[in-house]
Amino acid sequence: MIRYHRDLTQGSPEWHAIRCGLLTASEMKNIITPSTLKYANNEKSRSHMHELAAQRINKFVEQAFVNDDMQRGKDDEFYARQAYSEHYEPVEEVGFVTNDEFGFTLGYSPDGLVGKDGAIEVKSRKQKYQLETTLSGIVPEEYMIQIQTGLLVTRRKWCDFISFCGGTYMIVIRVPAKEEMQRAIITAAKAFHVQLGMLMDKYQGWKEDQQTVLIPTERRATEIFV
């Protein structure tokens, strides 16, 4: 079932809480290799697996550091969405979308939804990359997994990839849903969740087998999301 959490603000404590422990479109690049569409059973996938397991165990999402490039990306997203709405179609902002029809839940934080069939994905680019995309007209490979996962979660037909760089022309490239890539995403996500379940079982077994005193500690973080 697809669930739209329209009232959530991305980046808010409530948004962090609902995506806690979930595999999401933005992180799918860590578990699948774009060039081969195979499950990436490597250091990155294992690191993300431990991160999600820790979130599920502790019901907590650690705050990520926001650098200048990340902040610029957030700011540019606003202007890109506004320009798209003025020159293409109105964009609906939605905090989070989940889909649990695969035997597990996938999440997606869309940059915007368009009508009944579309979505947008905004990327803030440095001008050298903006020029490259402008002349090639091709969506960079590293973004395709995120786009196709978002379309899979929402079951929408297309996503307009928006390449934005202030002071240059904004580029919009329409990407249709690709069944072959989405099948590969589901396969990789299933393999990931099997291993994630095994990791959770291993932790529970460790906890039950402990012969020493387990001493709980108090979290002192200034922002607790869950």
C-alpha cells in the first residue's frame, strides 16, 4: 500500500521519526551498483545496514552534519521548484511516501509531485557539471537509482530531473519509469532486508546470551528525532 505523508516537513523531527530504520530512495545507491544493477554487497551496503539496524534498535536517527554544498542544495531546491511550477506544471510538496507492497517498506522523500503521474527530482550542481548535462542531455548515472526508486515507491510514470545551477539555464530532463531497473531495485532491496533481518537477530541473540550486566546509558544529544 502506498501512503502519502503530506503534512510532514522534510528535515523535521516528525520526518526523521517516520523514516527511522527504513531503506529510502536517496540511500538506495548504497546497496545497488548502477552500472550492473546488482546488489552491492560491499562496505557501503554493510555500513548502511548497520546504520538502519541501529536506528531500529535505538529508535533514534543521528543528526547529519550539513555542509555549505548541502545547504545550497536545499536553497536551490526551493527556487528550482518555483521555476518549474511557473514554466511547466504546478508542484505538490509532500513530506514522505512509503510503499510496503514488496514484503518490506521502501521510503521516498520527493522534491515534488506533479499531477497524478509525475514527480520532480532536483539536483544543485556546480557549473562544470551543469554544462556537461546541458550538452549531453543525459541524466547522470548516479541519480538514476534514486529516481527509479522514487517512481517505484509512488508507482508514478515519470520524473522530471531538474539540474539547477544559479546563474545558468535550468535543465529539465524527463525520465520514464523503467521496469527492468525497478525489478533490479526490488531484488537488491530484498537481499538487503534479508541480511538486515539476520543482523537484527544476531543482536537479539547477543543481548539474550549476555552473562554480564548490561548497563544502559542516557542519550545527551540536543536533538532527538524519535
